[in-house]
Amino acid sequence: MKKIFKPLLGAIAIGAITLSINNDNNVFAKDIATACDYDTASNVNPDYATTNCLLTETALNYNVPPEIVKAIAEGESGNWRHFDNNGKTIVTADNGIGLMQITNQAGYNEERLKSDLVYNIESGVKILDKMFDRSDLPKINSGDRDDLESWYFAIMAYNGTKPVNSPIEQSTGERNAKAYQEKILGFVEKYELIDLQELPFTSDTFQYDSNSRDNIKFLEMNYNFDLPLTKSKYSFEKSQKVSATTNVTVRTRPTTDSPSKGTLSKGETVTITGPFEYEEVPSKKNHFVWYPVKRSDGSEGYVASSYLDYAESTLTPEPTPTPVTPVDPNPDYSEYFKKYADFSSAAEDMIWAIDKGLIKGYSNEWYAKTNKFETLLKPNSPLTEYHFLTIFFRYAEKDALANIKSTSSWGKSKVYNLAKKHNLPVLAKEEPKDLRNLANEGIKRGKLAQLMASYYYGKTVSEEAAIQFFIKNGLTVKPNVEEYGSDKPLTRAQISSFIQRYDSFLSKQK
């Protein structure tokens, strides 16, 4: 995880970051307090936005995911409280002190843990940091600090590696939902609004006596789960491309109380335009933060960090190039020339779809060049909406297309009934009848993208979001929305390429 320093924190001296937590000069605490506009002399709990800032900035300075720190503060103190209603530091029966409930820790100034909220937070973060580096605790996958699930055992150790916190109940083999770390990760999901992976532990990798206070014995020290772990949302940088994890509202300002500036579609790519910001309304309790973003159309706004993720290109290393099979400079297309009188180089892109049975050509068509009726491909003819739907459903819904019923004498009703079933934003309609003619009009590139992406997501998406889907997943070679050419008409030859790329995209998802 890259450490992010907010503008005010930029003034922190390098030496201050590495100060001992017991340094009486308290340089670190003062700088954090200044950055978050917090009065350390006050004996009242700061508002939620300020507490979010204090927890986040401290976590980042110790290279700890803020999601984990804020969830622990939630679990330890409940509602992020350090002081009671009388201005006294909350101390529990087991001597847990303040917001981070620091207990039994040698080398920490107990009075400062009570009086200095920033010191209390820093102490908790530093303890958690040390837990992550312990060699006697198991590691998850590569042990990347950016992966939230990698902190599973560090979180456990913050509370204690006792039988009560075993991931699996040995007596039943079931997951221990009451374990401290499970509750904390539950707070991450609840308040950061992100989904974490459930790590598939088994009871044979732990050993403990449920009647003893002895620590759990770990029989497996390196877990390698074949799961995509969840990256922290706090390392996005200016100019970085990120994608929306779901359909999410773009806000005018960093708060849900501000007006909407539209909706990002799931998978849509946006650009980070600056450092994250905290909730604008101090009384709103959000664990997440807000990023300013710019869409491909140039519009800007704020999106909650919960709903952003690293674009695929920033997470996945470039694959090793696959050896390319040499292309025959003189391929044998004789069978296609025999079958289709108008087959030519313009129709070569159609071969994949022809071989798949998606394109069958027009039979018994008059062909002027031979002066007789032939079977034609018409590769340069405009692709109509009806023909696109027919070709695409032959690929994606072969059985459904064969079995769906007509609902009127309109010969195209079967295809359009199937489009309606899949919520496709088609132009033609069975009723009113005057819309039926739109089925025979040429389809444009933007509408093609919208129909295919809407089918993929199972709901209608905008043309712009659909084109972003095409760009991100290799369904077009165009690099941006503008160059894609939404208003350009499609020919019959081009549809084969789009469906072939879609097929390749789907095969990579398996």
C-alpha cells in the first residue's frame, strides 16, 4: 500500500514519521491533529468526519489499510467513542483504554492513552502493524499489505489468538462467526460497503483445547487460496484509471446529500482527478471516503471509494505473448466461393460466424453478376436491428430462439419477444405497429454496443457505458468513446468480428 499524505500532512518532517510512539514532543500527533483540524485539548469525541480523518491518516502513515483500522475502532469502542458523556476517557473493566482499547501493552504511556486521542489511535495502529509482521502467525497468499483479507490473523492477534477466536470450531467444523476477526471484517463490509472474500479455512489447520486459555497452535503457516483478494481503496492516485464495481451515483460534492451528476455503470472506467476527501457532512458516519473523478465525456464529480476498484490493467501483469500460428498467405476459400456467389475479401471476416452457423446468407436472391438467382452474403449491406438480433441470439440463445413463440402475425415477433425477455433496449416494437418498420433500419455501432452490453448485464445500460464495456474488455480496438464512432452504421461483415470478440471475452471469464 502506498502511503498517501493529504495536503496538510505534506508538511510532516520525515523524522516525525519514524518517531517512537512515546516521544514526549508528540510531533506526529500534532501534525495529524492539524491535518484533521482536531483540537487535542478537547475532552469530547470529535465528529465522525474528523475521527475518520484521524484513523485514516494514521493508518496510512503506518502502511496499514484504513479499512481495517476503522473497523477495529468500531469493534473496540462502538460508534467511535473515546470519551464518555462527562468528558472522561472510557476505560473498560479489563482496563481497555479509549477508542482503540489498548490493554496490557508494555512501553505505552497510560495517561497519554487516556488524554490524547491521536496517541491512542497511533498506539493501536502500531500494535496492529507489529501483529502483521509476526513470524508466528500464518500468512495469507503473498502477505500483501494491500489485501484486506491478508490481515485476518493480525486482526485476530489484536484481540488474542485464543480458542475463542479460532476461525473454525473444531467440535463442529463450522465457521466461527463469533471470532473477533470475523466480527471486525464484518464491520469492514458493513461500513466500507465492500464485499470481502470468505477464506476457506479447515479445522485440520488449527489445534487448541477449548477448555484451556492456551493460544491456538497453527499447523499451517502459509495459506494459498485461489481467490482474488480485496485491495484497499485508499491508494488510488491522480490520473489513475479506476472502474465502478456496480452502478453508482456520481455526486456534485463529497456527500450523498449533494445532487446527482449521473450514474456510473458497472465496469465503467473513470479517471481519479485528485486526492480523496472526507465526508462533507460532519455528522454522517461513513467509514469510506470520496474520490473526485472524471468520466470519458469530461463530466466530473465525486464517487464513494467503496464503489471503485483498480482497472484491470493496473492489477494484472501483461500476459506472456502466446505464440502466433502462422497465417496461410493463400487460404483456401473455395468452399465459400461455391456456396456464396458474392463471397470476396470483404466477406472474409464473416467466416467465423458462417462456420458457427450464425450467418446463413440470403438464398434465392437475384445476382446481376451471374444473371441468375444465387445465395448471397451481402457483406457490405447495412446490418439491420432484426438481423443483428437474429444472428446474436443464434449465438447466445440458440435453444430459446428455437422455442420462443410468436405473439402475432408479424414475422419478427419471436425475435423481439426474446429481446424483451432479456430487457434489450431495441428500437422496433411489435406494438404499436408503426414501430415495426424500425426492425428493418440499419443499426449503428453505439446501439450494437448497448444491446450486447445490456444482454451481458441482464439490464439496460446506456450507450456510453456499453462502449466503455467494449473498450475495457477488448470488444473493440478503439481506445475511447469518441473514436469508437457511435453513429457509424454497421455492415453485415462487421457483426461477425464483434460476436467473435465477445465470445473470446466470455471464454476468459471461465
